[in-house]
Amino acid sequence: MSDIDKATVAKIARLARIRIEDDKLEPLAGELNGIMGWIEQLNEVNTDDIAPMASVVNAKLRWREDVVNDGDKQDSVLKNAPRAEYGFFAVPKVIE
Amino acid sequence: MTDLTNLTIADARDLLKKGDITSRELTEAHVAAVDAADALNAYVAKTPELAMEMADKADAKIAAGEQKGMTGIPVGIKDLFATKGVHTQACSHILDGFKPEYESTVTQNLWDDGAVMLGKLNMDEFAMGSSNETSFYGPVKNPWRAKGSDKDYVPGGSSGGSVASVAGYCAMGATASDTGGSIRQPAAFTGTFGIKPTYGRCSRYGMVAFASSLDQAGTITRTVRDGAIMLESISGFDKKDSTSVDMPVPNFEAALTGDIRGMKIGIPQEYHLAGMPAEIEALWHQGIEWMKAAGAEVVDINLPHTKYALPTYYIVAPAEASSNLARYDGVRYGLREMVEGGNLVDMYEATRAAGFGDEVKRRIMIGTYVLSAGYYDAYYLKAQKVRQLISHDFNQAFEQVDAILTPTAPSAAFAFGEKSDDPIAMYLNDVFTVPASLAGIPGSSVAAGTDANGLPLGLQVLGRPWDEETVLKVSGVIEEAAGFTAKPEIWWR
């Protein structure tokens, strides 16, 4: 059985990079437990020796020549950026 | 002169060809209808000037004898498709102000054929929802109301704006997308025709990604013939999408022969749900009688893993969504929320907290959880294996039958707020549509009747991979037999 507690929700939120206020962790844990509990019914299904299905398209991915076929679009790429400087995306200073 | 917004695409095409009407006239009528339909909240961005420009180009094409099926036809575009220089946000706050620098292949195909864009259509945020209640732009109202009532109903989702615009006579057709039923369920709720082709038939290039192994474009129209015309226009191989399949696109309209004699139609026994409204069972039974009357052979079939489709979907789709939606971080486009004295991670977390709605956050959280260390095998890998079994069920069924007939949804449209507090109750709406999405097979929803309140109900037709023609053919026979002529009373103008 899934047992998602407050600490687990906080951990998932951090992995997903979504800030969640402390008072929301508990209700969210309840919701996620409800959904995951419902999903647990998959355990009834015997899947021994069944290959996982990643895509319905069986075809092998196509190959193409390793050549530049697009590009030189710096302005277009930066057009929607919340902040761009000197032809780059600009973000808060990162100091490690 | 008759109201041009009542025409079907097929009729408008013929009138345009004869020169009885122009695309300019047709488009003007629709631009006015769009403006008059604000109460539906179907459009989140209107493009009237662009529409008139495109209409004039279409008229020139027709004059030059270069008319195609969609030339001069005004359509609405789901906000999920990138349209160059025009509002494209998948109805999320996190894509605030985003105007793409490129065009999706599906819409480009329409414009190449001369279609006319009326604007962008409302939808559930990132297509995550079955009622259009999760849109940042507010819910869409269903043009249909119960007899003698002025209560508002949901249009279904996620393609709520697409179906409301078509049912509400402010688009002749609309693009839509289906990840777990987002074309078929809203079509059923609004008495329209929705078709989701085989996965790989339409390019996903420029479609805002939700769950890449499931997302597939399709159309909403008022008739099956219109669906065939519009689907043909948006279909086709595209090297810009690695999962696009290089298959010739048939003349879909030519499949509408009305002749299904000798065809075998499967009735999956697992779709008889306990507690399903008697009206839905009755409509399904009626559909079976229509098939027999048209000379088809009806065969009971089994799709044993049906009940596991929804829980499988609610692992696979959120897992893929959590990866796809990782790109919304406040760096390259859309919203950015800064935290005073905060670092880059604080910016990511604040941006995503402010930009995503509750349902999107819930699904990202589920997806992140099922993919996290220690849980991957138990959830994600398990779901992929069950998906294989669901697909196998269909393969086996299609050895016996040519098409499958089921109800589209377990109920008619419901009222606002009725299910929005209970995620699982909302998810159950897609119980009949999700299995086909997981298997990647084509499916449609045809308006086939109304419930006791006068709200539309739909029947779903499923076909073999790449056999949209049979889906359309059977849909056409249902349409003809049902003679569905009910129309919503126009209260929104």
C-alpha cells in the first residue's frame, strides 16, 4: 500500500520543483494517497513475462544525415524569454 | 439568405465552388458569431483581422481553381497548437504571453489547404481535465442545457472550447487533441462528431506536449463527412515528429459509402458497467440494432483488461507529463516569479507554484512520485506491462471483428462543480475512451441520441490501427440511422 506522508509530499514537491506551503502538504498527502490507493488495483494483474510497452509505434526511430538542418535563430529563440541579455537567457546569479 | 454559420463544411465547400458564396462572407458571418458567443467562453484569443486576410487569400485560390476540402473554411484552433505570433498557452498561466515563433504542423497543413483561423480555443490546462474546469481562462459553458432549465453544464474536456465553438455555431470545425478521451468525451457531451486518428497519423510537432506516447491530434465537426474532410487535411507524415508514421493518407471522405453489409462489429462485454445509467445502455442497444439493420454482423467480444486501463493511464500519463512539463521553469518563456534574495531553484519553485493550477500540480506530483527512486518498477514499469496487455486485448479482438461499438461516456454532460472536488470521480468519465488511447487505435464519437433531459449522448466507434476509414464508415451509418437533428437552443447570442 502506498503511504504518502507529509515528508514524502515535501520530497516529491522538491523533486518536481514546485513550492508547496506547509499547510498544503497534509491535504495533498491525503489526495495523493487516495489516487495511489486506487491505482494499487494494478497489482491484481499478472504481468510475469510481459514486455513493457513504451510506444504504440513499433517502427524503429528514423535515422537522418548528421548535418545542420536548422538554426541561426538566436532572436527567435530568445523572443519569449522573460529576461534575455547579450544574446543569452538571463537568470539569477548562481554561486556554488 | 440563410445563416452561413449553420452550414456544414461539405455544403460550404460546394457553395464556394459554385461561387454562390465567398470565404469573405462565410468568414464575416463567423467572426460576428464568435463575438456574439462570449457567454460560452469558448475562445481565449480571437484573430478577426487574420481571419479576413486568410479568407481573401482563400477566395483568390478558389478563383484560380485551386480549391481543396478546407479552402475558405473558418475554423477554431485548440490553444494547444502553436500558431506563429498568436496566443498559445495550453490555457495555462505559466505560458503567460507566449507567442510562438513557429507553426504546428497540424495547423500549417490547414493553412496550406486554405483554411481560415478564427482564433484560439479554450481547454483544460495542458489538456488535463474532463470538464474544461481546469483552464486558467475559466470554464467553457456547454451550448446545450437541459430542457426547461437555464442551468449551465460542462462541455466535457479537455477540448471544451473546440466542441462548444462547433456546437455553438461559431466555428465550422475545430482542431482538438486526445490523450485519454479529450476529443471523444466532449464530442459526446455536445452532440458533435469527434475523431481521434491512429497514433502517428497526425504530427505532434508544435503541439504542447502532455503525455507524448498518447497525445494525438484530431477534429471536432458537426457531421461525420465534415470530420472526414478536416481529418484528411491535418493528417500526414512529418519528419519533424519522430513518432510520425510514413503512411499514405487515404481519401477519408470516399470511405463514407454507407455500406457496412457483412462487416463484423464487436460489442465488448466489459463495457457494461454496473451503475451505468439505463439511458446509456439503451442507446448502446439501439446502436447494435442499427448495425444489424444495416447488414452488419454483431459479435460479443471480450477486452479482459478494460478495468485496468484507467489506473494504467493515471501512471503513464502523469509520468510523461512530469517530464514534459519540466521545461516550464521561468527561463525560456512564459511566467517568471522571483523570490527576494532567492537563488535559481527558488525561482523555479516559485514560478511553477504560481504558474500551474491544482490539477496540473497534482499530476506532476503523481508522475514525479511514480518515477522516483524505488518506485519506478512498482508503478511505471508495471503500468507499461499492463498497457501491453490492454493493447493485446484489442489486437485479439480485431482478429474477430472490423470495428468495436461502445458508449462514449458513462453519462451525459454534468453540471459545474459536480465532480471537480473528487479527482477519481472525474477520471472515471474517461473509462470508455482511455483504453483506445493506450492502444493508440483510432476512435470516434458520434451523436446518437439525447437523454431524458434533452442532453446529447454519443456512441464510440473504434477501429484497427490505420483504419480510420472503417471508423468513419461505421460512424456515418450511425449518424444516418440516428438522424440526430436536435440542436441546442441559442441562449448565448
